[in-house]
Amino acid sequence: MPTPSDLATQQETLLFPRFTVQDVFDIGCDLRAQALVQYPNTPVAIRISSPSGQILFATVSRSGTFPDSESWLSRKAATVFRHGCSTLYMGEKLRAQGLKGERMSENFPVDEVYACHGGGFPVRIEGVEEWWPRLW
């Protein structure tokens, strides 16, 4: 498992030169293709959304997703938009602090809103300022 430092570096260095609707579609299709190879027997739900919540791309890798998949996707998006980091980074950061890293309530009060399992990742675009709020 990568360290929180490795994950932070990955997030900071992955910058898209642009992020058009065609890019969204291509990335979404690539993610689905990768899911089919890496998890051939497990359904994977994929969603790319804007900070306003508009869904730009959504699909599943195969049949068998559960009705709560949408809740998981929403909670992962909320973590990314609120904290400006990947959900995997958030979980690993909690584990590095000696917490289980399974529930946001170990550090934050609402598990129904946030998720700290892998899957959510911030999109950063060259020349575009960060849009998520930061608490100091």
C-alpha cells in the first residue's frame, strides 16, 4: 500500500493540460476497461462529476452493482470535494495517525456524508486554481 506521502505526491503531480467532455468520456471508458481487467468478477461503479455535483460520466463495469453504489460514489465525491484529496489518501492518512482508517467518524462527525476508502480522486487542471474549500 502506498504511503500518505506517496499518495500526496501522486495527487500533486497528476495535472491534466485540459479537461473537456471528450476527455471525461475517454477517461471514463479507460477506467471501465481497466476495471474489467483488474476486477473481472467484481462489478465496479464509475462516476466523474463536477464540483457542483453534475454527473459528467457514469457507468458500471458489469452487472451486479448494489443499490447503495450510488451512496458510496456520493460519499467519495463529498470527501474529494471537501478535503481536496483522494479517498485512498484520506484513509491512509487516518491509518498513519493510528486510527483504523475505515470510518471518517474517527476524525469527522458524519460517516453518512464522507467515505475514506479508495476510489475518489481529485482532477487537477493546469492553470486552473483549486476549487475546494480549505479549513485552516
